[in-house]
Amino acid sequence: MACFKIEKDSIARFKNFASFEDAQTYADSLGVGFVVTLESNQDFPPYTRTLHDDMELAKALYDSFVQQNRDMEITPTESQELIAAIGGFKQLVDSGAIIELKLLILSLGGVDIARVYTAARQATDILKIESFIDSL
């Protein structure tokens, strides 16, 4: 088997497939916009995620969330709207609860919250989590 990179919006996941066609079929099943490239002619061994790995991803998501809010100059009112909508976010980040974090973001329903946490940002966060979970 070979290892393929399946990427969308510069967010990659790595999986082993018997052929490029198999990898493309899988990428197509994920939705629109996923691009498949050969990463290695040899398969990559499975990787067992650790709590540390999950916590690193959660922290990176949180840091990105905070920085984007700062860049958009979030107001105190908008900050309160975000807290009301995603109040448990930081606790999930601190515990590395990646699956629960994904479920919280999905529960937001893909609608803009307080002008700053847009449906597009939500979709990107979900893509990052799913790619992380779905990689070898």
C-alpha cells in the first residue's frame, strides 16, 4: 500500500490505500474540494494518538480562535455572545476532549455567532478536527 495525502484548504490527513483511485474515491466521499496526492510509495504505520497530541490540537484551535477574535477587534458585547454560545469551549480545550469539542462546534449549527465566529470559521475548525482524527 501507499500513503496518500488528502487535503482541503491546506489541512491534510494521511491514509494508506491500495491505489490512487481508492484514495480518490475516499476523498470524494468526504465532500467537495479534497485533493489527493501520493505522499509515499510505502504505507505509513498507524499512529496512536496520545492525550498530549489531542491537547496540542485543542490548544492550537483555541489559540487560533482567540487570535482571530482579536484580529477582528471583538467587542465586549460580542465576547458575551460567544461565551453564551460556546461557554464550555475552554474546558474541553484544557482537557483535550477533541470529540466533544467537535460536537460542541457542530451544535452551533453553522451560523455566525457575534459577527466573529462565522460559519466558515466553524467549518474550518471541524475540518481540522476531522483531518486530525482521520489521519493514520
